[in-house]
Amino acid sequence: MLPAMLGCEWEMQTSSGERVAEKAIVSLRGSLQELKAVTEGFESLRSGAKRRQDLCLRVWSETRDCFLYSPLHRFDWQFLPAHLLSTEGGSFRLELNWERDNVFYGDEVALPLSNSSGSGVTNGLTLFNHDDPSLGHDNWFEVNLQAIGNLSQIPLRLELKNTTSGEPLADFWLGSMCLPGSGNLPNLVFEAESGVGGTVLTDASASSGKYSRYDWNGSGWHSLASWTISALDVTRLQGIGLLPLLRLFGAPTEANFKLRWQLRVDGMPVWVGPSSDLELGQTSLRMEPLLIPWGDLPLRSFAMAQQLVLEAFHVGTGAHRLQLDDFLLLPQQTFAAYHAIGSLKQNASLFDDQMRQSVWSESGGLELTTHLRVGNGHHLQPGSLQRFYCFQREANGAAPIARTLLVRAWYRPGWRLL
């Protein structure tokens, strides 16, 4: 309460929509200098609401014994009719108008995260840049939504700390999907050697210690290998966009390769995706998003299993070779691609705050911008289990399996008043 502010009349509104419009009446009496300070303060809020996305209405809840916050999307103020003339007398009333989320959030709470290296961890969980049977070698983390009682979408604040020495972290991707009920999440990480096609070779630097080599002759499109998506996994994937991220084992020795996916159902091709260029020296590739299953199924029973076929093209008529280590179908129920405009060095952290709609990095206690986010960012979804997958890449396009990140997350409990 600034000097000259006598009080505020506000009646909280409810709505069945995502946002609610409200107003408040503020009564003022004081010196001209005090009154001017108040109006300048409200004008600063109006200007700030246009520039930034972190302005909130804060109220005290006696029931919950804490402050509650509701993000504002619009804020304005005006003199009440006939009150402008009363300013010289040292008193008048103002009308404040705003539009806010139809939900209130509490203070931040550390979010327990789990994978095979730890369960319910809040002080930092390690993510590797691959997923194989070795304990802790996970490129994912998950949240037990039932344990925190999540019944609505809740914004997250994430910290992703680069714990790898040597090459800084360049582009990376983070996506999640939610299991609405009981059961298991679908498999989204595929080793090359688990497919049908190619020659399987052994190397300790490959994910799971193996990779596949594909050799062929001639120009045109050539099928390299296929992987089967089970009936149960196809059923659970309906409606979820998937971003394929491939890791090659070594760079191709030829330029101008193209890769694409083909989807087959009951042995018949039903969809062919757009081609992605694989350049000379490139050892990882982000391909165009795809949907599995093909088509919108009613799902009165399980969907039929489907085959995902990787095809390659080269204009040359001679012998060609590609070597694939593994690939990730990154889910996009919540999604962000972090494109590097700088580099995230060892022990520096990137923060993504969904409530503020802000992404920034910190190094040595100082803030800087290293990445731009593409995508809507991350929130907790209603359900039983939510899993986040990450794929990391260095500036030269390499995606070493030994790269690591340390992830922490926070959420704010939310309450919607209808």
C-alpha cells in the first residue's frame, strides 16, 4: 500500500473459460505528489504488462495460509467518471481492469523426478544422451503425477545444467508424453540393431555397444531397415506428434544423402514422409515430425501393429554406405527445441520458466542468452505418469552418447475456482 491509498474494492469473478475479466476500484487521498506516485505506479504496470508476460495478481489465502498467484494477460486503469476534476482536492478513485488465468497457483515446489539412476530426486537427476540397458543410461526422466495429485495442466520451471566437459552444448530438444491411466508408456527409443536389415557390428562407443551398417548400390530410394511398433504402442501413440532424431555411427563419406520414413500397415505402405538432407560430415539428423498410427482410429479395440521403414536416396550409381547407431521418436505433447545462438559450457544452466514464458541461461551466477526456444514449453498434464525425453547435440552436429545433463524441476500447485 503506497501513501495516499485508502483501500481497494475487488470482487473475484469465476468463469467456465480459460480466462476471466475482473476490475477493482482504488480510493486515494493525499498530496499531489503522493497521488502522482500512485498513478505513475499503475502506468508502469500497464506498460510492463504489454512488454512482459510475468505480471501476476497476488492474493493472500487464509484457507491455505499462503500467497496465490494468477498470471495477467492484460492490465489497464482509468479515472472513474467525474473523478478527474477532483484531483486538485487531493482525492479521487481509479478503476483497474485486467484479464487473468482462471486459476491460482501457489509457491514453487521442487518436483520429484525419476529414472533408472534414482527415484523421487529433487536435487538433480542425470540424463545421458542415449538409453540402453546399463543402469542410469537414460535420456529420459519421468514424474509420478498421482503422487503429487495433479488434476490439471500445471506450468513447470526447468533447469538443465551441462555437466559435460569439452565441447559445449549446442542445439537440444526436450519433449514429453503422458500416460492417462494405468499401464506402460510406449517404447520411443530404437537401437539400429533391433531393426530388420543391415549388418550388425560391435563397438563400445555405440549405444548398447552395437550399431548397424547399410550397404547398397545404385541411385534412387533404397530401404535400409524396418522396426515394428507393437499394437499396444500404436494404440497409445494416437494423436501424439513424434519428432525423429537420428544418431549415426560415424559421418557418411559421401555428400548429398537424403533420408525419409515410410509407414506400413499389414505389409502395405500407407504413408511416405518428406525427405531430410544428410550432408557430408553430419553425424546426427533431425527429421520431419510424423504421426503413428496412420489415420484417426476409433480405438474400440487395439490398433494393428505398424512398421516404420527408413529409406535412403543418393543420386550416384555406385556403392553407398550409411551407419546408424539409434534413433529417438521424441514425443510432442509438450515440446521445446532449444536452438543455440551461443553455447552452454560445462556447469552452466539453461532455465525454462513456463509461467513467465521466459528462457535464459546462468553461468557463474550471471545471466545470459545462449538458446532460443521454439515450441510452447512444458507443463505437467493430468494423468498417472509423464515422461520427458531429451536429445543433445554439439556445434559440429555430433551427438555423443556420453553427453550428460543434470535436470531439476519445480511446479506450482494450482486451483481452479469455477
